[in-house]
Amino acid sequence: MLKTHWPAQEPAPAPAQALVLGLVEPTTIAQRFGDAVATAAVAARFRANAGDRFAFTRLLEGHLQHVILIGLGAQSASAATTRKLAHDAAKAANAVGATHLILDLRGALAPADARRLGALVVEGAHLGLYSYDRYLDAERRRSPALVELSVLSDFKDMSQGAERGGVGAACIARARDLVNGPAELVTPSFLAETARSSARAHAALGLECEVLERDECERRGMGLYLAVARGSAEPPKFIHLRYKPRDDAPTRGRICLIGKGVTFDSGGLSLKPSDAMMGMKMDMAGAAAVIAALEGAALLQLPWEIHAIVAATENMVSGASYRLGDVLRAANGKTVEVDNTDAEGRLTLADALVYAGHLEPDLTIDLATLTGACIVALGPHIAGVMSPDEGLTRAWLDAAQRAGEDMWRLPLPSALKELLKSPIADMRNTGDRAGGSITAGLFLSEFAGDQRWLHVDIAGPAMVKKPYGVTDEGGSGFGVATILELLASDDPILERTPAI
């Protein structure tokens, strides 16, 4: 954990110190560091555009100080850019062995809510030090050199966002660890124990956990979820993690967060090719996000009763695997003809949505690495958002923008439900290839009932193949920041409001 300070003036030079400046334009370089540095920056083609970087070392009062200039360009006002600047600054300072980072944001940030800016800076800086090192040897598994952060800014009260930024970063890191862990480690049982551990550790804050075993899921008629689980030697675990503010504090309502929890997806009998299977340990990124976000909500004592629901299983191949052409019955009685066993996530989510409906939530939000079609539509870094509720959609997208996560709304045209029709069951589990992410959303809508429901397809941004934003290669923890931002907001559209 970085020890963070918010000094009014630049700290005195000291050993192992790095200074990072975010610059909107290069004209201030000469004033701050002299003509020689400005000339060198020009020669290096540093224009202060987004992505530009120039570094040098100077002798200051007997100490060598690493100086890194990071260009912001016209994007200086965005939450994503603020978070990335802090991330890149911490990463760069740590790489040169600095123990103390001075992050100078004066003149770099547009006016905004100071506490939110503070949270974004602290969150980004912490994420700049993240790595998944469980399987590295001692030489490669080194603790970060950077232990201290001083932030200089033009805005008062940024320090008031520090706690939230630290909690957010820790929860994102927790989600990343789950996504980055190999499937032999992160099994349904591992996810269940993670949720139980969180509940035990934070019981005083109002966390509780219940895990339904296979027989209880059978009793509840979860035929879609259990069909997916049949092919695996790993037992399914239906996880229900609850948070209720302590001391009977008043709440703004009840929210269900549902995360897809397929800990490894082989495709089942509709077997994936090897290249497509390689990243399928991340098919539980939605589960990781909601479990981590619920812990964050408890630590921040957010004023909601929140339920994180995960139908955890593997989708594997064996003699017990569910088959193409099988007709399955969901917990709400609807029947589904299987025409692709690799469209398994929507089956597990369907029974989870029915379960959530029995809790009578005011809002239900699901996060799922659901379709490759969403990546085709929106690219690898943008999540697709679908909901029939205009107000809830607006509130979610606004929260995503404030949190620095990229999302875009996709439609849910009821006419496309024709593609899900089956001659022998209430519906099929897939439509045509065209509009695949939308028909997946329409499938889920059949199980949401009268809940105010929003679906987020995170197939693209859940795991990145090369560094992007505040994420290096691997699991991103995508969705955690938006959930916490949404639940910390005072948007009245969230409170027991009928769908618009």
C-alpha cells in the first residue's frame, strides 16, 4: 500500500526520488527545467500529446532525481486519462527504483469533483504497481520499490478521495488475481471459498455468505445451470454473498449483482479450438468483479443492501456432458433447446437471474464475458451494455465514464427474439451469428422477469492481450470501478423507481 501525502509544496530532494509531471503543452518545460531540457525534449519529439513521454535525470541538492514528463494532450479532463496518468507515473517511478514518487498535477487537470479526482489518482497509482506473481520465483517476485506518493495539485480536498481510491484499487487487484489464476487453481470451490473468506474477514461490516451445493440447486429446479456443470469433475457451487450495512443503518434499496462464473470454458461438446480455449480461465471475470466489488462496498460502507450471486461451474467434456439437441428446464419453468453447448454462460446466468428475482431487488445488474460477438461489434476494450430501462442505463453509463471504464449501449430489439424460437421448446439458447451479443441479451431478458435489469457484456475488456489503460497483459478487474462509482453516487434514478 502506497503511503500518500498531499503537500502544498514540492517535497525537498531526497535519495531514490522520482518526479512525474503531466503536461498539457510543452511550453512550461523551459520555465521549470531550463532551456537545455526543453531543447532535448523538442529533439526527442515530445509535444505533450497523449502518449508522449520524455525522461531525464538531474542533480538536485546533492541527490539524483529521475524526472519523467508525460503528455496528456486534449484528453486531460477525462477520468480514464487521470487514472492512467497516475498508473503510468507509479509504474515508471517503480521501474527506476524510486521509493518516493512526486506526482505534479498542477495545471494538468480540468476542474472536477476534487474527491473523485483524488480517488482516481490513488487508484491509478496503486494499479501501476500491480502484478500477478503467485507462480514466479523469488528473484522475479520482488516487492515494489515505490512505497511513498506525494501529490501536488490545484484542487483542495483531493485527499478526501484517498480511502475510496485505495479500496477501489485493492478490489480491482483482487478481481485481477482471480482472473489471472489458472483454472486448476480457480475452480468453483476456490471461488466459493474466496467468497466465504471475504464474509469471515468482514463479518463485522455486514458480510455474509451462503453456498448452495448441487442437491439444493436441483431442489430449486436450476436445470440450465446444472446441465452445464454435468461434464465437469469439479462440483458446481452457487455462491450468494450478501452485504447489509451494519447497525441497521437505513439503506437506499436492494441490489443484486450477478457475475458469470464459468471457471474454465472448453466449449463442452461444441469444443473450442486450442487458440480460443487458451484464455478461457477468464470466463469467470464477471464473478470476480461482483465478489470483489461487494467487498469494496462493505469496506466503504455504501448505503445499499447488496447481493452478489455467482452460479460457478466449469464447462467441460465427458460422458456426462449435456448435448446438442437436449431440452433443459430453467428454475422459472421455461424450456430451452440446446443448439450450442459453447453458449453456456447464458444458461448459468438464466437460473441466477431467476434466483435474484426471488430476492425482490430494486436493481439487478449482471456482468459476463458472454459473447465474442460483442468484441466484434465494439472491439477489445469496450463493454456492451443492454437494458430496457433508460434511467438505469443512463446511470450506469454515467458511472462508467466517471470511473474511467469504456462502455457503449447496444439495443435490445424485441423483433430479434424470433431468432431464439425453437419448434420443440420455449426457446433455443442461441440465435443466428449476426447480432449474437444482442440475442444473448434477449435470451437473458426472458429470465429477468419484472426486475429492473441491466446486462453488461465484458468479453472484450475483461482480459487484455497487451497493455491498455491501467492494465498490463492479463485480467483487468473491469467493472469493479463502475459498480463502486454507481453505488456511491446519489443518482435518484436508482431508488425504487419503475422502469422508464
